[in-house]
Amino acid sequence: MYKWLDPSGFFAVVLFLFFSGSLLRCQASLPTALELPDLDYYYLPDALQIQGRARLPAVSHKVVTDEINGPFMDREYLTLSERRANCQKKALTNAHSKWLSITEKRWLPQSEWLLRLKLEHHGTWQSCLDEAEVIDRFFDTPDECRLVVRYKCDPADY
């Protein structure tokens, strides 16, 4: 009467549902335009889009000032706009180091590229970093900033 209650039919239905569900999960869907800023690396037809992250600096930091009696430690307070500007610089450096870490001719880990960029190291790739375009800026809670940077140069050429 009910063929699906037959043990062989029941197992066929279970197997069909199991495999159809797993096959649907295996199919990769392209991210929507709203999901693109959340990806660290995204290859576009004519560019590479990378997300750089950084933390907002502290509200205050110590500054050494020259006084008559020798060096003096003073506390300097930063405004929110200054903190955000510093965070964006660090996020841009983070994105540049991610781009440099996937170059083919001079492969180094991202931490090494971060150190070299802090030391203002330049190379043949410097023009690509200078031409990089900041697409979006995000300030996430509690104290993180993100930049979405688009690079026109292919890292495989460097």
C-alpha cells in the first residue's frame, strides 16, 4: 500500500535526502555585494580586493618631551578622529602586507612584510601599493576598524 514504508523504499528515500542535502551544501555560491566587504581576499576580473584590519589606538599615550632637567614623560590625549586616522593607517598597512604575502617572486610571511613596511622598505611593487584604492571603511565595535582595498596589480607578477 505505502511503498515508502517498505524497508528498501525507506532506505532509498533516506539515502536520496542525505546525498541531495550534502550535494547542495557542496555547491559554492558567489558572495553577494553585501558580503564582499567581509572577505579578506576576493578576486575580481580586473583586480584583487583585500580587507585590512586594525585596532583603534588607546585614548592616551606617553610622549617624551625635552625639558630643562632631562627627558620628561607626558601623557597626550587623542581625539576620536585622530584615533580613527591612526587605525586606518594601520589597517592599510595590514592590507598591503596581505597583498605582499601572496606575491610569487619574493614569498615571505605576512609578519615579515609588516616589519619591512614599518621600516619603510620599498621595492618594485611600491607603485602597486601607491595605486591601491580604498573602497570602504568600517568602524566595528568595540574598537576595530577595517578597510577594503582594491589592488589593480596582480601579485603573481611580483
